[in-house]
Amino acid sequence: MIKKLDKLIIKAFIGPFVATFFITLFVLVMQFFWLYIDDLVGKGLDFFTIAKLIGYVSATLVPLAFPLGMLLASIMTFGNLGETFELVAIKSAGIPLLRFMRPLFVVAIIICGIAFLFNNYIIPVANLKMKTLLTNIRFSKPAFDLKEGVFYDGIPGYTMKVGKKDKEGRNLENVIIYEHSYELQDNIIVAEKGTMSVSPDKKKLLFDLKNGWRYQERGNSSNNNGTEYIRLGFKNYQKVFDLSALARLNYDDSTFKNFYQMLSVRQLSTTIDSLNKTFDSFQIKNRASISSFFNFNALDQKVWDSSKIIKTAIKSANDLVPDSTRYSIMTKAQSQLTAIKNLNETRVSEYSERLKQIQLHKIEWHRKFALSLACLVLFLIGAPLGSIIRKGGLGLPFVFALIFFIIFHLLNTFGEKLAKQDVFNAFSGMWLSTFVLIPIGFFLTYKAMHDSQLFNKEYYYRLSKKIKPWFSWVINTLGKQKKEKIIA
């Protein structure tokens, strides 16, 4: 049964949580657009496309906004109650801290469930839609993706770089274009400056280059007659790029639907099982293919054991091989070893890639649970922390919330990176932040239950006054000893 105290605490929590959640979500969305601004500017996107992208991005960031909103709202709620002495009144009535934390503990569990539903059912769809939309946007107008001093390979068959371009992206300087359409080597075009434009039908990208050179090599590398090297200087040269192929690259959802970020917990579990089975069969086939190189003729063990003369006379393998066939046998052995080495090099890369895919799927599986439970973990930090600092508003609570969220985010990022590098397994890497923060939450709860003055500046001022005489005595004692040594 919900009592008046529970209603009071829940009402005091709902307002700050909703406000901080949407503020956090807005900041995270702005961070996303800051990272991808170069891929979006100049694409001529309409309002509907931008709105869809914002919706998909917001959906993917909801599970990350939940923990920070929970942390900040719990600090603000208990800080406001402490600042207005409502906590003192509640405790004086004989109600312990854990009792008036209980309603928000239940709310935190409910939010954990909502976060898991987002992670499991909405995030995969949002990731799929966002990935498809971003890919189509990125290739919609590749000419605008040219950045100063960066090689760009968005147009099939070409790689280009511009040293400098104006704000409008039309006038270019120090242009280099590599053509990958020849077997012998890449043809190169170098120009001091030029202009870039798109044809009226939007199917051609035109480069009007000035004062440059075109380097070309013709011929066949296998031809003994050599090749022909051509260097062509020009004052004006127009290079035309066909964009019709890119216009046909309209990706749909089926292109990325099997990525690990687009799968639910059940789909991830199924995929991990199939990947493990495939990996086991791959190991069996690999051992079989390597063992095929070692098909030696079997010797009769009984005959070998009974022949004491052979045992004593033979000191090396060369004694068993006649001189006439020794060279051919050594050549064959070397060729077999080379084949084994090449096979192993190929299988090692494939082996690493298969292990990497299994690890990525396991990381994503654990992420869905770890981010959901993070709401409860950060609540266990925020609630006692707010009752200790006894400050409401967005000042001091925001500072503490930011510190602990940065710690959470860094631990989560480091754990995921170490798991991807196979330093940690997927479980240890993705739950690293939880393992570190839960003891801190229990410690703060213990301090709050005993009315700790952990963040009270007056307490530390009084403590410094008590310690100051002791420090003075130590300094004076050391000074006297030093003087005595000097005199001696």
C-alpha cells in the first residue's frame, strides 16, 4: 500500500527526473550531430529526413540518458529534502533512510525494465533505420564530402585529395586524383587549382582543372617489350565523374539487418550458438587440412622394435634416405612446409575474425543488461549522496552527478575496449562499471544511514583545527633535530 510518505518522495522525484532526462537526451543528440555534421551539411536534406534522423538517434540514446537522469534526479530529490530539513523531520519520526528510499528503489527497478525493453526491442530497429539512413545520406552527394588534406574514395574507381577549398566548396587548390581503372598502376592527375560543379541532371561531377599534369603508364606488366610512360601537361583540363552508379546505391534495411547491433537478446543468443558451432567445425576442418600434409607411410612397429641393428646403426634421418633421392625429398619437404605456412597464415586471420565476431555478439548481449541495470546502480549512488550533501537545485548535485557519470562512462568504455581486444572476456568488460560502482553505492548508503558529514566543509574545518597543532609539533621537532645536527 502506498503511503503519504511514498507519494511525497515520488512526486519530488518525477519532476527532476523528467527534466534531467530530456536535458541529457538533448545533449547526447547534439553530441551525435557534432560528430556527424560533416556528413550532413550540404546534402540538401528536407525537414522530414532530419526529423527521422533525430528520432532514430534519440531512440538509440535513451538507455544512456536513463542512468544519468536517474543519478541527477535522485541527488536533486534527496538534496532538496535535506536542504528543506524534511529529511531531518522524517528521521526524527523514527523512519530510517532505507525506508524512504524504498519507493524510489521500486521506481528505479521499473525504469530498469523500461530501459531493457528499449535495449532489446527498440534499439535494434532504431540502429538499423539510422544506419541505413546515414549510409544513404553519406552517398547522396559525395562531392560535398571532400575535406581539405584528406583522401576521399567515395566515388568508385577514384581516390582524390584537395589541399584547400573555399567555404562554398567550389574553388579548389592542389588537387590530386588517382584513377584505379588500369591494371598496371594508378594513373595520376595533379593540378594547381580548379573548380568543382555538378551537372544540371545531377549525374555528373565536373572538375575543371588548371595548370597541371597527367601521368599515365600503358602496357602489360607481363610483356617483355616494356611499357609506355606518358606525361601530359595541361593548362585547362576537365575531368568528369559518373555519379549515376552512386544514385543507384539506395541501401535498404536488409543490407544491415544481420549486424550484431541490430539484434535482440534472443537473436544474439541464437547467433552466438551458430557462430560457436561454425567455429568448432572450422577448427576441425583446419586440423584435417593441415594433417593431410603429414600422410607418411606407417611403419610396422613390431618389426621396428625387433630390429636392434637398425636401432643402433641409424643415427639420423639421412641414413634412411639414399643419396640419389635425398635432394628430391628435401625439395618436396620444403614445398610442403611452405604450403603449410601459407595455409596457417590464411587460417590465422580467419580464426581471429571468427573469434572477433563471437566476442562482438557477446559484448552486445551483455550491454543490453548492463546498461539497464546501470539505472539501479547509479540510483544507489545518487540517493545517499543527495542525503549527505543536502543541497538541491542544479549546482552542486550536477557537479557530483557529472563526476560519477564520467566515472561510469569511462569504466564502461574501457571495459568494452578491453573486451574487444580480448584482454577481458565479454562479461568482465561490460560489467566492469557495475562491479566498481556498487561498492561505492553501498559505502555511501552506509554513511548516509549514520548521518555522515562526508561532504560537510565545517566538519573538515574543525578536523583541520584539531590536526593543525599536531602538524606544528612535528614540524618544530624536525626543525630542532636539524639544528642539532648542524651544530654537531
